[in-house]
Amino acid sequence: MSFAKNLEIASFSLFFLLSSTLCLLPSVFYLLAMEYLLHIAIIFALNAVFAVSLNYIAGFTGIISFGHSAFIGVGAYTVAILTKFYGVPFFAAFPAAFLLAGAIGYLVAFPITKLSGDSLMLISLGFMLIMYNIFLNWTEVTHGALGIKAIPTPEIWGWTLGTKFEFLLFAVLLLIFTLYIFSRITRSPYGRVLTGIRENEVLLQGVGYATAKYKRSVFALGGAFAAGAGGIYASYLSFIEPGLFASLGSVTVLTMVILGGLANNWGAILGAALLTITPEALRFLGLPDSILAEMQQILYGLMLFFLMLLRPRGLLGRYQL
């Protein structure tokens, strides 16, 4: 076969390869974009659960807590440890995370509910720091700073949540359930007592309500739902380490609630959406990761600063700090 003929075949093959690649590129980009968007949607749904559960504590009862990331960590580590090291199925470890975080929240609320204002915020911050140090230093159980890797994905009756779309469905179902439970609670007579605690606790105590008991139940239920979302978060990432549940996490969730508006579940969801999308939008600026993290915190601070000046109740809030 002549050299010219070989060159012609090679040229045709190269043209065919390039044409096929160009034809497939839109599909590849579409799939990559869909995977990215699904990831953002999952993180948003979980952040929304975190925000709605904290809004129940801070917005409806008026207890500003910096300890919410501790409950998220309890849920994440409970699910990770039980599923990876003890072979417990996810859907058995998941309610265990709920119950454990609820019990911890109820016990921690005993000293917290005796305080108010700055003292309450400081003791909730202390609780978060205690839990963070447990996650970091109880290495026999939590593996310390190395974290827990290869956390199994949820499986039930032979069906494994192996895709991002399936995780998204699970996260959205938890969000819907969370909204339903807290909406029913806040509209009930029990919920009106919680609002009364926020507005005038002394008056409620004067007419015979044991407000401390109500506050403890609020911490227990809010912490339990945060832990449930934390369990899904651990299974989705398949890796956790203590830094994920440090003080910055609590500040971020509290910022979501204040930004969206206290005492409004839809406001908490809006705040979660804004603080989930904003960091991702900043990535497209092409900044180095070291600068990007600082820019996120500066932007969060500016958003809160101008919001407190222009709209102290938040975007959809019914209650002002």
C-alpha cells in the first residue's frame, strides 16, 4: 500500500475521531453539569434541614445557639461508626443518630435553659467546642484528625443509594418531613407556648408554665433533626473529619437562619439557598482556594452587616433579634 494511501486512511481516521469527540462533547458537558447541579442540590437540601431545625430553636423560641454543628457532627459520626465498623444498616443507624442527638440535646439544655442572652450563647459555644474536641481526640472511636473514610452508602432491601439523584430524593424527603413536623408543631398550642417564651418568658412563668421543660424539648427535637441530616451528609460524602463540625459550621447555619428571617421556615430555606449558591458562584471567579475561603467569610459578613442595617428581621423574618 502506497504512502499516500496510508496517509489518506490516517487522515480519515483522525477526522472521524475528532468528529466523534466533538459530537460527544455536548453530552459529556451535560452529564458533568448535571452531576455538579445534583451535588449542589443535595448540599442545599441538607443545609435547609440544618437551618429549619435551628430556626425552630432560635426563631420560634428565641434561643440563639452556636452549638448546632455539634448535633450535626453527632449524627454524622453515629451513622459513620455504626455502618462502617459495626455493620449496622444505614436505616437502623439513622434513627439511632436521631435518638442520641435528641438525648444529648435534652441533657445539654439543663444548664443552657437556666441562662439567657450572652451567657446562653457562650455556653452553647462551649458545648460545641466540647463536642469538637471529642470528635478530634477520642481517636479510638472517631479516628481523630484522620477522619473516617469509605463510609458505606445507604442500602435497604437490596437497593443502594448509589447515585446523586437517589441521594437528592432522600435529602428532599427529609426536608419535606422536617418542614411538616415543625410547621405542625409551631401552629399547635405547644408552638404558641414556644412563641410566648420568645416574647415574654417571665409572663408565661407567672401563669404557671414550666418554660425550662419546653426549652429542653426544643433543644432535643432541633438537635435530633440536625443529626438526621448529618447522618445523610456523612453517607453522601463517604468521609468525615472533625473540621466539618467546628465553630464555623454553627456560624454558617445561624447566618442562614438570620439572613432568611427568624421564625419563618421558608426564610430559613431561602437563607440556606443563598449561602449554598454563593460559595459556588465565587468559584467561577477563578480565585485560588486560599483566597476563596476568606472571600466567602467576608461576603457572609457583608451580607449580615447590610441586612441588619436595612432589614433587621431578615428577608422573610417575623421576629427581630
